[in-house]
Amino acid sequence: MPWKPPLHRPPGWRPAKRVRTDKLDKSYGAQAWRKLAASVVARDGGICHVCGLPGADTAHHLIERRQGGADHPDNLRAIHRGCHNRLHRRRGV
């Protein structure tokens, strides 16, 4: 059951902060990552590395960062977000 905030908010009440469990994920929202991912998608012509269809919108590490892979264009390929989630067995599209 999802947690709901109280209907009344006592003085000093603040919503709980979302805690990231993986320190590596902090940089994925950064402007530098978005620019790098966009350049990789442009380089690959928007073709998904997994399914081969056009419309790729993000980048995927061939060697994951947690395994020592770098954020270098040679280690990145264009991919759909849905294909990326399925590749990593995440929920959602």
C-alpha cells in the first residue's frame, strides 16, 4: 500500500526525501550526460542498438559504469528507453 502524507501537516512537516541507493546514477540527470547521450544518438542515426528500429532516445553503456566502463562515446550505443529497461529488466516503458 502506497504511503500517503497526513491530511493535516503539523509545523515542521516535510515530505520524505528520495534516497538514491546507487551513487553512479546521480550524473544521469546532468546536462553533460544528456548532451553526450544526444550526440551518441545522432552518431548512430537514431537506430536502436538492441531492436534495430529508428527512434532511439538515450544511450546505453556496452561495459556498465559499475563494472568500470567509461562515459566515452566508444562505450555507448543509441537505444530506446523501453529496450534499455527490458535489457536491464526494469519495469516500465
